[in-house]
Amino acid sequence: MKKYSNINNAFLAALIFVFMIIIGCESEFNENDLNFGNAEAPVITSIADARTEASVSSGVLGDFYWIRGQNLGSVTSIKYNGFEAGFNPVLVTETLIISRVPLDAPFLNVSNKVTVETQFGTTSFDFALLTITDFEEDVLDGESVVILNGGDFTNVDRVTFLSGSEELEAEILSSTTEQVVAIIPDGIIQAFILVFSNGVVAQSTSFGFNYPIFTDELIGWDLGGFGGAQEISSEISLGSVSIKRTTDPFGGLTFLPNDEGESLVFSDYSTVSFQIFPANPETTLIALALNDFDKQILIDLVPNEWNRIVLPLSDIYPAGTGPETITRIDFQEFAGANGLFYLDQFGFIE
């Protein structure tokens, strides 16, 4: 089973987005709004997605929203499910607050409220939160599926895979407040998974690879090795086939680019990912080398199960020291024992 963590790196984009909001929302602010002298309790009338201006009843962690209402100008606190959001007073008027949902706000087993406190009172508004924390791939009843973890998925009604400019619908098999299971559409190599709920959309980290090397076949690379033998196998983590490697002590599985593939430019990618299954208790240590055996990393493995490995390339080549292109990749048995392992779903992610 594969598992991917969702790491949100949207801080810079968020700053740019706030600037765009300020420019695009000038009509929301007027001279009367800038008078904060109304000493009445606050009222929230609606919340809108800052990108579309459409009213919504749910929000996505990290996204921006317009809180509309009355008597909001003297706001002192904004909380999402009890978690303090913080705010910029420049983006506040008597009738509008521009707010970002904190990435750490709770989203399960909570009240589903946004609460605004001003100098003259407190008000709350129903507002569920949506996020994808991570996802896993599996095979259920012969179907390749993705299992999305997070929440609040209570009202999820659609899941799609966005691959380039193409968006493919995924059939939802089951859904709970904290997990959605959907069938992976045919032909997907790399995509982002979108989950739709109450008019808002949460997006996953990259599914699959920006540069695949082996999924159900070799893509632009040839396979070889030393100190052992390799063959195609039906023992899989996903899809239909994997690579079986029977190896001598310190033997290795080697990938070399061929003329059919694009160059693997080191600086274009941040992460290498693969699934590996050590099929005996002796195969517990693998070395991954890129180009040079002096530049390799040792990986401890759990025997007799699929190990999902996601490695930053900077762990192998520190920043500024990487090669221009990757021209050879080796998986070397490093426990000093006769070994058997399977390799599947191997590629690079931007």
C-alpha cells in the first residue's frame, strides 16, 4: 500500500493571492465602511470563497474567505473551530473581513463554526472545514483505488483527477467523515486529486510521478544489473506487474536511460519515490545511488511487506551539488546477504 503525505507550501502563493484580493475587491470597501464607530454586536450574514465570490458553507485549510456581515470593524478575534486565525486590520471593514483558514485548524469532531469577536460582542456562523491530509493507493476487488484521508468529508459528492489540462472523474466507492475511497481512472500517471464538498474543493499533493521510470512498464529507461538476475513479476503494489530482483550479496539493479525517453534533469525534481518489497528477512538494507556510488543513501526496509519510500533528492546531493542530469540509477543490496526483492511504482516528483 502506498502512502503520500500532504505538505502545504502555499505561503508565498498566499501572500500574492492576498495582494490580488485587495486589488480585486476595492468595491467592497467604501468611506462609510471605514468608520468603526458602530457599537453594536457583530453579525455574520455569509461567507464567500475569495477567488469566486460565491457563498459557501465549507472552507479549505489554507484558503482565503470573505466573512460578510455587520458591525465587524472592531474585530479582535477570528476563530475556526476554536483555533485562532489571526487577521490583518487593513483587510477589515464594518461589513467585510478577509480571512485565511489556518492550516492547523481542527476539522473533525468539532462544532464546525467560525467565530468573530469584536469590542462589542461575539457571533458564530456554521462553517465546516475540508482538507486532504494524505492518501494511499490499494487494490480492492481487482480495482486500483485511492484512499483519501482527512475530513470533513461528510458532504463530499465528487472526486476528480487533474492531469495537465484534463480532469477525469473518479467513481466514489465509499465515504465517511474522515475517509473517501475512489477508483483511480485509467491511464493516470501523474495528477492532483480534487475533492468537492459544499461548493469548495480540496486538492491533494501530486499523485503518481512527473517523471515515471517504471509503473507497469519501463518508460524511457532500460533495465540491467550485476551480481544476480531480474525479471518481470506479478507480485505488485499497484497495477499489473513489478520488477523481481534475485540478488547476490551487494548485487544491484541498474536503470540506464535509452534514446526513447527525455533527459532526467536533476534540478527539475525534488523527490524520488518507489515501492520495494523485501521478500526474505535477510534483505533489510538497500543502497540507492544516483550516477555515482559515492553519492548514495542507505535505506532500512521492513521485510515481507511493501515499503513506500519517498526521498528528497537533497538527501543524496545537498543543495547546489547535484548533477545536471541523472544518467544511472542503482538499487544495491547492502546487508551482505543473498536477497530477493520486488520494485514497483518508481519515478520522480517535482
